[in-house]
Amino acid sequence: METLVRIAEALGRFSARFVPSSFAIAVLLSLLTMGLAMGWADAPPGKVVDAWGGGFWELLTFSMQMALVMFTGYLLALTRPVRAVLEHLAGLARSPRGAVVLMASVSMGLAYINWGLSLVASAMLVRFVVRRQPDVDYRLLVACAYFGLGATWHAGLSASAPLLVATPGHFLEKQLGLIPIDRTLFSPFNLGLTVAVVGGLTLLAWALHPRPGAAVRVDPAILEQLKDFEPPVRPREKSPAVWMDYSPLLNVVFGALGLLWFGRHLWLNGGWKAINLNVVNFLFLTLAVLLHGTPARLLKASEEAASVLHGIVLQFPLYAGIYGIFKATGLTERIGQTFVSLSTPQTFPAIVYLYSGVVNYFVPSGGSKWAIEAPYLLEAARTLGVAPEKVVLAYAWGDMATDLIQPFWALPLLAVARLDFKDILGFLLVAFFVYLPLVTLAFFLW
């Protein structure tokens, strides 16, 4: 136990000294991808630059979808019912070690439901937990709040690739057909592996907490900044405008219409199998509007929710530029062919898992990356006689694996916690090195 703590602390000191900001990492990854495209894929420099600049705007729709996942999740986390649940959960932790165990399990559980909700609600839970357990190691607490993004989200109900291939009209339907989620998300393999990973990382969180007196406590200045959401005070004046802004009528009407549409969508399109990213965002927005109660409270919460979107707005174009290089220069195919050439029917799922994790570190975009990788991965699977659902799940698990050590999706959490990625990277690296061989072995044995 103490050895793990020392390793995590050493990695933390290393990252604090040598790991730059998230924006700097995005720029360095862009340069590395350019070098690989020119040196390995033999792409001319001009073509690489054109692909990089042109790719900046290829993921605008997806960027907005991801921003809405984060935005609506944050809005929902600021509602009274969700706040009450989080406060109740925070009270369950009876010790600093219990606090990190609670945080890890809640983060992974919420990510299984929806990754945006996990990211935002876990960040909010950090506030409540650290106030009740000020002796908890604050770095580890925040790291555990990020576990869900690397361990359960792409195996759960907001999983991009498994939901996409189950949706009528998806871009590979002629080649692949439909793969219902009972063969992917709800398969015994996926459910069993999810339970094993959640249990393993929860135990690891318990083991990583330093002994009493050695924990790095939250800075009082940071704790002071972790203020709760304060709804607006109703003005004393009486007017139709004030009445509409502070009356629940419009929110109730909007919420009722939204729930009606959601119910009809499921009824007319095959039930819960009809859920996709846009439907999830619509549902979360509807619930947020309904649970905030009034337009005034909703707008005030929206201001706070929008404050954590700067990372997506600033950095997503850079990652889209990397995506453009992979797409236009043949670099993805070159890497994919190399991995496929090393595969057998038995090892192919594990190879896809590892490969997906490598590419995800450069292009942290589960849905868009699937559009690039799926055609040749599925064709290779057909040639090798591997079931397509194995490829989908291997891709999904690999896609989220390196999220543990990739700073992009941690930005909202870090903004709320007032930390930088290098502050938590040591603990996340230890979790990654425990998690990676466990899941790799599972796919080798599947």
C-alpha cells in the first residue's frame, strides 16, 4: 500500500516538473502527429499542413454535442434534487480513505449512466466531500472523480460506438447491419468486465490514500473558492416580466413537452434501443429545465455551467486538426495495418483494444474516431473470422482507457477543483497501469 502511494507521489512530482498545461500538450501532440504523417505515412509537408488546418472545423457538430453533454450535465448537477443526493452521498464517507472510495465508486457509477453527468456531478461531489473530510488527500480525491471517464463510460448507456451500430441508418449499416446492444453493452462479457473494473479501481483508491498526516490537504484558498451555486433573489418589483422569470409555469410547460417528446420517441422507435447522443442531451436539458423550477434560476445556473466550456472551445479545434491529419494522410490506415498484421483471431480483440487506446490519446473523440477506424477494423475482423460485436467492444474499451492519462476531458473537473492535470496525473498513471493489463487480459481470453 505504502509502495503504491510512494510511486504515485513520485509520478506526481515528475509530472509537476515536466508535464505542461493541457493546451501545450495539445500543441505538442499536433506536432508529433505531423511528424508521424510525414515520416511514417510519407505525406508531403504541404498536405499535412492543409489537412491540419482543414481539420480544425470538421468536428464542429460533434464539438457542440460534447459541449452540450457537459453543459446539460452541469445544469442538472446544480438542481436542488441532484444537490440533495450529492450532499447525502458525501455524508456517507466516515474517513479520508472512505472519501476516496466513495468518490471512485460514484464517479464510475455515474459514468456508466452518462459520462457528462459523471464528470460534472463528481466535480460537485468533490466540494461536498472535502468540506466533510478536510484531511482527505485532495489530489487523490480529484483523481478518483475522473475514474469514470477512463473506466466505465464507453461500456455504459452513453457509449458512442455501441449505440451508433445499434441505430438504424448508421453509416456502416449496409456492410455491418445492426448490432443490438444486448450483444454489446448488455452482453455478459461487458457487464462482467465492468463490475470487475469498478471493484478493482475502488480497491485501488482505498490503497492509494496516504497514511494519516501524509495526505496533501486542500488549500484553504481553494476551499474558499469552492462555493455553492446561489440562485438569484426575486426582485421586489412586480411586473409581468418578473412574474414570468420567477414563475415555474414556463419550465413546467417546457419540461412536460420535452418528456412527451422523449416518451413518444422511445415508443415509436423501439424503446430504449432508440437512445443516442442527441436524445440523451435532449433529455438532460429537459430535466434541467424542469428541476431548476424557474427561468431565472435556470439562466443563473447556465452562466456557471458555461464557465467550464472554455477547454472545449479552445482545444477541440486542435484535436480536430489532429483528426484531419489522421484522416487525410493515411496515417490511421498505416497504424491500423501494422496492428492487424500482428493479429490472429484470438489476439485481434486485444490488439484492437490497445490500438484504440493509442489513437485515442491523440484524438480523444470516441464517435468521430470510430468513423475512421471502423471500416478497416471490421473488414479485418471479417477476414479473421472475429465477431463484429467483439470489435465494437474492444474499440469502446480502448477508446476510454487512455482517457485516464489524457487531460482533455478532465478540463471541466479541474476547473471546478482549481487544480491542474499534473497535480493528479501521478495517481491516474498508477490506476492506468493497474487497469490496462486487467482489461487487456480479459480481451485476450474472450
